[in-house]
Amino acid sequence: MAAQEHTGDVILETIEECFERGWTDGLPVVPPTPAGLERMLRGTRRDPQEVIGILPPKSGVLTVEKVALNALMAGCKPEYMPVVLAAAEAIADPVFNLSATAISTWGRAPLMVVNGPIRHQLGINSRSNVFGPGWRANATIGRTVRLLMRNVGGALPGELDRATLGHPGKYAYCIGEDEEHSPWEPLHVQRGFPPEASVVTVFNCGGPHQFGLPRGGAETILNYLTDFLQSLTLFGRGGAADLTVVLDEEQRRILGDADYSKRDVQKFIFENTWRTAGEIRAAGSHFLPDDSDMPDDQRCGLFQSEEAIYIVAAGAGNRFGAFMPTSRSESGVRGPVSRQIEI
Amino acid sequence: MSDRPTLLDPTGGTAIEKVHPAKRPDSLDGKVLGILVNAKPNADVLFGMIEKRLRERHAIKKVVWGKKEFVGHRAPPGLVESMASECDAVITGTGD
């Protein structure tokens, strides 16, 4: 009994040491021991010293070994490594513009959406409570990305991470797409990957704004969503941006039965989210440039294009969806990044 | 005696070599001054005031304004390089 208590003390002291060293997101981590690292590296054939990217803001050198150590601390199983490595590569891609995500007062976070058979192999949730707790793969893969941003990228809250409020997705923000219960083309296929591929896509997102819907058909769903989106609050500084929308199984079924494709939904949202220049000015927004001479009655679209509205099928249940304000993309220069998951 | 396990460092080294601040000019008299605006609202107002004050105090030869296209993006390709070659000193910062 005494020996067991002693072992317990060592475990607690080691976890405390990780806190003291500043390696955690505020929750306890699995201590990064040599044995743990060796176990985690069994999940990949890649060289531990391979550099897979440079993470802003501190230009941290991201190696396979650092990914494995942070995945270990986050609570991942070794078999999660291919997903974690693909996500790490995606956030390190300069196109993702992680420096803005990591440090901005806006307080956004990389939202990971996983497609393909890996979801079933690892138990990545795409249905009920999809943004919520309870699924180890979602929670720990998502958490690994945050620990990498902190420990390798140096995005320490209150220091280089200047988020005013942040949001809970900054702990873990990883969902699967519910391809099997969707009338639509999966996200990764839209983005040019074969259906049988496993892919992770990262978006630079604010927290989920949830909306529940009354009874009604496809247009009711879309009118309800666009009414929510037209709030002047969303016409913030800097002009038209991007949007990520998650629609649950029932919304998808209703929209699909009414022959709405993902593309049709994008088009509807794009065309029905606008306010006049006069309304925006009166609200005191910096949505328009200070020197804009746009007439007061001219319509200003909230989003920059149909293509800048990303529809994701996730969530099961009773007509609830969510939208996430998403950083402005620039075709071929900045925007969401997808990486195939190499098993 | 501690029997805690060895812990491996999960933090990364940095890819940035140590850099030193550029040499500061002794005076702005006769110099080309660059102002790089970060594209936040009111940044141009703030930097306009700074320009006015500096022009009152120094015989600045010329002021070159550069502007990022969007606050969340880096300066467009070539802008930093062209300002570095044209200007004797550049002021940048965050307005909001």
C-alpha cells in the first residue's frame, strides 16, 4: 500500500512539474517521458527529426518528434499520429496564415474537419454533440494542435496570443464530417481529394454560433440562418470575409429533399446576407473603408463570394446548426488548408 | 532522492537567428522616412499625427507611406524590401 501511495505521489508530482514548466493548456497533461515518446512514434513511420514546418509566432521548428510529444501530452493514442501530423502540416502551411490565428485579438482557432475512413477507424465523432466532450479522438487530436501552437509556436495566452476573449474551441476544435448521413458531396471531395481518401481540413474560425430552427421547409431553414447572419454585429471591421456553416442531419435531409446542393446553400447565403452602406455606416462599423464613397442605399454583401462559404455536414438530432465566422481568404494565397492523412 | 521520470522538452527551438535592431539615425534631417501602416482603423490617423509632429521638428527630405492590404495578412510581397531600400528609417506599429 505504501509503495502504491508513493507511485501515486510521483505521478502527481510529475504532472505538477509539467504545469510548472508552462507546457499545458491549463489542464493536466500526460508527462512526456522517453517511453511515452517511443510508444507514440510507433504511430508513424516518419523520421522523428523530420522538420514538417515552422510555427508562428515564434517560428518554432516543428518536427515529427515535437508533434509526438505534444500528442502524448494531449492524451492521443499512437494511431492518431497520422491525423495529428496532417493537421500540424496544415496549420504550418503559410497559406493557413497561422500567425493571424495565433495572436489576433479576435481570438480565433484552427477548426479541424476530418473526412474519410479514418473517422471510423479512430472513432472521430461527426454526429451527436459534435463540438462537445466525450470523444477521445476529437478531444485529444484537437488539443494537440493547441499544445503545438503553445509549446512550439509560442502562442502563450496573454503574451503573444493577444485574444480578447478567446473561445472554448481554443482547447480543442476537431470534428468529423458526417458523410454517411448527408445528401451532399463530402468536403474533401469538394476540395479535390478522392472519396476514399482520409483528409483533414483546417479553417480559421471563431466559436460556434448555434441556431435552433422552427418547423418548416428548406427556405425556412435558410431564411432563419441568413436572418441571424445579417446582424450588423457581424459587419465588423475590414470588409467581407468567409463563413463556415455546420448543418445537422435533419437540416441536411430537408435541404437535400428540396434539391438544395451544398453549392445552392452557399449561393443562398451569399445572396441573402447584406446590409446597406447607410446602415453599416450608421452602426459605426469599419466594414467599409474610411474613404468609401459608396451610396447609402447600396447593398454590401457580408461574405466575399459563394466559394468563401464552407458547408460542413455534422451533428445529429433536431434541427440545430452553427456558423463560425472565418478569416478572410484570398484565392491561392490564404485560406483553409487540406492535407491527406497518410496511414 | 527523487524518482520522478525524465521529461522530454515538448517546446521547439526557433528558426529565427538572433537579429539586432537596425542602426538608428542620429537625425532625421535630410532623411527619407518610411511609415508602414498596419491597416487597422484609425492607424492612418495616428501615423498622420506622428508624421506632422516629426516634420515640425526635423527637416525630413521625404516621407514614403506603405500600407498593408489587410490587417490579418502580412505586408504584400516586395513592400518591406522596397521601403528598406528607399528609406533611411521606417516607423511601423499598430493603430486601432
